Amino acid sequence: MTELERIEYAKSFIDKLANGINPLDDSPIPEKDIANNVRLSRCFFYVSDILRQVVENGGITKGRAVKPKRESFSLSQEEREKIKVSDYPLTITEITKHLNSLIDEEKTKKIASNAISDWLVETGFLCVITYANNKHRKSPTEQGSKIGIITEEKMGPYGKYTAVLYSPSAQQFIYDNLEAIVSSKEK
């Protein structure tokens, strides 16, 4: 008896139990018998359907699709050529969205905004300012200002705030240092 034949044989037993029939002698199962319980009957039908699918698929069950492991963020030469430096200052979120729009998300992990800003802090282009209410904000250092990182007062839904923006030269600096940013994040 092959494995598929065994599965079909087991399925026939489950089918009979699901329909209230004793699989050993084909007699009706008494109404008060535990095997005739509605909840058990539903389980038998469910298992029967799974066994049917296994038989139809030649003995293979359909498992969850395994997602292939994605590579760390990187850009091919072709993707790098698609990088566009904006003519106006951008936020780090806008820069990150642009970079992530260039990759194949099924094969490559996205780069996070904090990977870039953490690297800029680590390399001395941004500093972290802590306020009395224990809130933190990043701000350009003198070195950051020289490469074009600027701040601008903006009005948001909760009032005024200081936005950190990246001029075209600062954007280019980030794009030129992507490998260092990614390797720093991986450490």
C-alpha cells in the first residue's frame, strides 16, 4: 500500500465518522455516542477536506509560502543612476522614501530614516539635543551645516516645530555615503 493509498484509506474512515457511521462495520453510530457529537463531526469534515487536498496534490500539503531572505539595503549601479538630487531641501523621511523606491522590496530590505540620521550623529554632522521634558531632537552641527544640513521653523498640527532639512549638497553627501551608512547600521 502506497502512502497516498494509506491517506485515502484514512480519509474514508474520517468521512464515515463525520457522517455518523461506524467505519469498522458500517453501522450507524448511536445518537448519544461521543463520536456523533456535532463538534467532533465538524472536525472530522475539516480533517477529511485536508486529506482530500493532500491526495489531490500528490501527497504534498500546501504550507505557508516561505518568504525568501532579503539582502541588506544596497543599490546596484543601475539603481544608483536613478538617484535624483532634489533642487530643494528634503526631510530625511523624503530622502529615505526616494531611496526605497529604487529597490526591489522582495529581494532587498528597506533603509530606515534612523539608519541615516544615526550615522550622521555618529560621524558628527548631527547632534542630539535633549529638552527639559526629556524630548530629543536632532540638529546640525557646524560640520553638518557646512555640507548643507539646515533647520527651518515650520507649523504643524501641534504648533511650531523645527524641521531638519537636507539641501541638494547634503542629499548628495548622503547618497555618496550609502555604503558607510548601511555598514554602520549592520554593526
